Amino acid sequence: MIQRWQHYQEAQAVLPIHNLAWPFFGAGLASVGVNGQPVMAPLPACRPDEILVRVDALGLCASDAKMVRLGLEYPLFFARDFAAHPAQLGHEAALTVVQVGEQWRDRYVVGQRLGIQPDVYSAGQRVIFGVNLPGAMTQYVTLDRRVLAGDDGSYVFPVPAASGYAEVALLEPWACVDVAYSPTARRLAPKRGGLLWIAGQPGDTQQYTMSRALDSSLVVLSDAPDAFVAWVRSQPAPVVERNGASAAEIVQEFAGDGDSHSNSDSGAGIDDIILLDPPHAAAVAAAVAALADHGTLNLVTTQPLDAHVAVDMHKLHYQHLALLGCSGPEVAAAYGVAANRSELRAGGVTWIMGAGGAMGRMHLQRALQMPGRPRAILATNRGQARLDALRRDYAALAEAAGVELVTVSPEAEPERLTREVARLTGGRGCDDIVVVVPDPAAVNAALPHLAHDGLVVVFAGVPAGAPIHLPLDWIARYGAQFTGTSGSTVADQLHVLAKMQQGALAAAQIVAAVGGMNALQAGLRAVMEQRYPGKVVIYPHLVELPLLSLPQLKDALPAVYAQLGPGETWSNTAEQALFEAYWERA
């Protein structure tokens, strides 16, 4: 048995002639596979410009469930003809190289372990592994030049041979969580070669200054003070004036898809906006709506706005906006890492909304295992059962970290929530609010509990057109931060991998259930029904392994259960025991 495990690890076994896969025909869970089973097809041929990889582990994601539920309505399928071209989902994967095309023999070798970043760009087009490209709901899959030599280089990367398969498969969701607190998730300075709009108020005589040069492709000025206009005109960037223009009019004239100053990678929108003492929240809301992807808004004001600013939660989450500000007169004081906190406040109070699900648990675990962690974490979730499981699973880790962990169901105990926030913060408000619930109303209800200099991380996505009402003037007056992130990069995954290797993050601890290839559809159903509080991991080469929660291993596979970590947590030794136990029974 040990020899078989070693041969598997090193990819020494003779390759099969057949391959099991779960094609998706685009119309709900019943269209994953055929009659509830995977499809057997010939092993994919490895062409000279490809590599053939074995899928060792696959994490099932809420995004997979969303694709299955929406089918053709999922926008990234691009109106695909599923009958002629079924998709192959699965983007959280641990891979091993089993064949190498001749064009790649100087870079990849048989037996090499790989992680993968699914968000692939090739020739300027977004082609996602597990959406447009065949993904990991299979035993073997080929990777071509789009993945191996895309616009950002290779989207696969080597991982240590000693890494667990599950923890490598979960690098991608962990990276999405980790990058939510990274200053690199937002652009914190005006874009070089971008479109900059500076809007002031008629009659303003404030002596604004700016200590950084302007290297935009175009600067549009609207009603800025004369002295500041003179300084802007001294810069090398070309300048035009459009007094009285609205944000929408600036977009229409200068940031349309066909305009020479627009950015094709940003879509229609303004790269950078500086608002000088805007008179009301509506002007700020219009500016936010006009921002391009990764755009920055610099709100320069000492005056409170007359109302909170309506910001599309979808836009904040998916477009990585940087909502910055300062009190002036030095406009550049708003920019840079030092002025914009992105990490949880050390010794502060963090509230995680939606902490009971898989992604919420990951935010909680990261907070408990990070250096400079909060002194208290308020974890909320609608269902009491998930909160009970959360406390059971994380109480010991919180105690060891010296963090007070408080769990509350806002629906069951709304008054207790208010009391706990007041008790934990002394009435100051939470230093951080992490939003892992796709519910704008919940965000709006939470904002009164935010400290004036607090941080809000909008991690959950919702359809476009759902506003949240943010006190954006707090950014300029107190240094508050309102951020949103989605996705990750290879660099983000490597950062998480380094944390794992240093023992600073136990990535596999989030696993709640495991299964084999034939259990994949059941695993997807479990994700759609939110049956488990953590992640479901499928091992495609353990074909007949049923879907089992970790507590169920006690009776089903006691030798595997014995290798679980404290609190019935997944581990690399449990994973090895699973492979050995399965092969012993096979």
C-alpha cells in the first residue's frame, strides 16, 4: 500500500486509457454528468504545446453552484451552446504533471506538483479555467498555451511535493480571502496614462496643493480654483476645462469605449477623480458611479455631507475601487499605503457578518491566526446551528490566540447584537466590519456600528443595482476605509502558500467533507444546500469514496478519523490515510 501511495505521488503508475469527467450541459444539477454519473472518455491526448495533468483534489465552490444553477444566464459562459459544447467546471484544483509536450520539456517534468490560478487572460481575452476552459471536474485535463503562456505568463505554478492535495486545491479561495486585506487590491495613486477628472465648486478660493506630479494621459478640470488650475497646467499632462460638467458628461465625452483617452482594460469610466469639497452626497455618488474598474476617488473635504453616499455594492465588490480622501489642502495626502489601512486593526474589534459559511470561516480563521490580530471578534450568522458549530470548531483556537470570540444571531437576538458591540468597543464602534453576506440591507444596518475610522471589507457580491449607503465623508475626516475585492492572482496564491509553509495558516482546516469522483454531484448538491459549514473537497482518483463529513469518518474510515487534527480538522496525514484506506478497500 505504501508503494502504491508513493507511485501515485510521483506519477510513476502507467496512465489509464480512459478518463472520468463530469460534463455540464447547462440546465441545473441534473445536467452535471449523465444520469447522475460521470462520463468515461478516452484519456486526453497531450499535444506538443500542452501538458497533461492529473487532478488530485478539487474544491467545490459556491461559484460552481451558481454556474450550475444559472446555466446560460451565467454571464461568463458567453451564450455557450451547451448541447454542442458542454462545459467542464471546477477551478479550485491541485494538479500533478503526468505528460509533457515537447515544447514544454525545459519547464515541466512528470511528477511535478502544480497549483493553478483559474482567472486566465490570453490575447487580451478572459478565458477562465473551469468556465470557458475545461476545468478540474475530471481525472485528467490538458493545459495549453493560454494557461502556460498567457498574458501574465504562466497561470500554473510549482508547489512543494510535501504539500497536501486539499490545501493546494484551496489556495485559490484562501488567496481571495487574504488579498481582501492587501493594499495591492486597490490602486492607491492616480493611474499613469489614465484619465483624471478634477472637479471643484464655482467660487471656491481654497489654496489646494499637490505634492506629486501628474502623469495622466488627460486631465479634465471642472470649476477648480484658479490657483490650482494654474498648477495643473504647469504639469506635463494635457489639460482641458469643462466647467459645470457632470460626472456622466465627462464619461460620455472622454471615457467612452471609442475615445482615445479611455482604457480598454477598464471599460467606460474615469480612472481617477478628485472632488474638491463637493456640496452634497449626490455629487459623490455620481462620481463613484463614473469610476472605471480599479478607479480611484479622492474626496477632499472637511465638511460632513448631508447624507450617506449611495454606492452600488456590486461595483465596490467586483471593480476594486479605491475610495480615498483627505481634509486638504494637500490633495496628495489621500494617496498611498500609509494613508489607507487595508488590514484588520491590531488589538481592535472585528465584526464578521456571515461567519458561519465556508468563506466566513476562512475570514475568521485568518483573523485568529494572523500576527497583530484583533483582541475581539464578533461573528454573526442567521442560523444558530452554524454559530454553534463555529464556536465548537474555533473556540480553542480563539482562546489560544487570546481573542474573545462572541457569536450572535442578529435575527434571533437583535438587542444582544447592539449590547455586545457597545460592550466590546466601549461605544466607539467596530474597528472592522467584514461583509460575507450578499445582502445590502444587512450592510446598511451594520454601518451605525462602525467606528468613524473603521474599515469595511465588502467580500460578498450581489447583482448590479443594489446600493449600500456609506458615510464616505468619514474617509476624508477620520480616515475610514470602504473596500471590496473579488478574485486573486498567482502572486496572491504564492503569498498564501508561503504562509502555509511558515506554519502561519492551516489551510486545510476549512475542509468539512470529502468524497470521491462518483460523489461529485452529491458534493455540488451539498454546496447548493449549504449542508456543511466548510469546504467540500473531491478526490477524483478515489472513485467510489462516498461523500463523508469529517465526523462521519469515525465510523466509515476510523483509521482516517484517527489522523484528524484537533477538533476533527483535516490534515495532510489524514489525507494520506484516506488514500491508503481507500486503496486497501479497492
